[in-house]
Amino acid sequence: MDKLTSRFLGQFNKIHRRFREICGAGPTSPFPSVLDQAAKRNPGAAHYRDELIELGQLRNIIVHGYRPDGPIATPCERVVRRMEHIAAMLSSPPPLGRSFRGRVALCAPDTPVSAAMKQMAAGSFSQLPVYNGTNLVGLLTTDTVARWLADCFAREGGVLDEAKVGAVLKHAEFPDNFALLGPKDSVFDAVELFRQRQDNGKRCDAILITQGAARDHTPIGIITPFDLPKLYEAIRASGRGSSHSTDDTLT
């Protein structure tokens, strides 16, 4: 067996073992079965599911496609490096606290909405977590403010200068327009959460990162849909440099 094939099968078996651990499956459980089960339980497995189906087909050709004059197929360096990357990401996915930790601007329910809007404009952001002390009560967004403004003009003919954020929050399209994750949760968890909300026809305007993903802890980071490219870049970047060779041709 050549070195590239050995590396490819070694990483494939590593991933297979990882999925069996996730599912509590036995050593004889076939790869397609544990992949489907793992994808329902693990965001990383779900992220790579379609790609791993194709790589599993290549594995089967390599292992079972014997001919007297040699194997039907062998993997190229690029495919082997990809397998190594996926295996590394599944065994140690990058945590959110590594890339998305930072100061988060907040407001309170009794904050004048005019002050909150100035804060959002000054920071060039569209979401502002609302905390009553250390307890999260909601997420103020520019869309919610726009709906409140429209309602004010429809009912009052103008805007009430003394309006507070707490009253504006009642105009949110969805009261659960945010989610919570912890700093040790992975970038896959965040990507999957955004995807699930979209599939269910609900918006997730922000993911707040708090200790223990708890509502009674102030955030140590925030992720919005605009950060999806950064999430995908964290997935692509982690594990780079794990390859053993620079050859990218078929063997």
C-alpha cells in the first residue's frame, strides 16, 4: 500500500471511530449508518455529511476494488489533505471563544430608545442585547425599531420622545430572535443554529456567547448573520498545515 492510500485510510478510520463514539455504535457498524446518525447529533458531522458520503465511496473503491495489476484508484495528495483536515476538525473543532470573544454593547429596558439608536448608529451594528441587571430580557434590532416607529406614526401621528427600550421590544417579529451558546461551543454549533432557524422559518438576529450559555450572564461575545463568512473561514483555516506533502497529483 502506498503512503497516500495509507494516510487516507488512516484518517477515514479515525473519522469512522469518532462517529461510532458519538452514536454509541459497535465496531462493526457500517460507515453510512453511523454517519447518518452522527449528523443528527453532531453539528460537525452534519457540516461534512455530503462530502464524507463521496469520500466513503472512494474508500470503498480503494478497499474493495482489487485487480491483479493493482488497485482501481488511489487518492491524490489534495484528497488526503482534505481527509486530514476533516478528521482534525471533527476531533477538535474550533471553539467560539477563540474567534468571537469581545466587548458587547448593551442597553437596559429603561434606556431611552433614542439613546439606544444613537448607540447602534455609533457602533454601526443592528443588534443590541437588552439586560435588566445581569438578566437577558431581549434583543433590540433595527427591524424592531422600524416596526415600532411605523406603529407610533399609525396610532399617534409621531414618536414619543420618552419611549423606553422595554416598550419597543414588544414590537419584535419574534420574541426569541436570538440564541445563546457558550465559549466552548464550536463554530459548527453556530452555523447549524443559524441553519436550523432559517429552515424553521424563524430569524436568528444574533447568537450571544455567555458562560454556560446562560441568560443570567452578560455576553462575552456576539455573532450575527453578517459573521457567517467569518465562521466559515474559521472552519477552513483550522487544521491547515497538517499535510505531510506538497504533491497534488494522482498516484
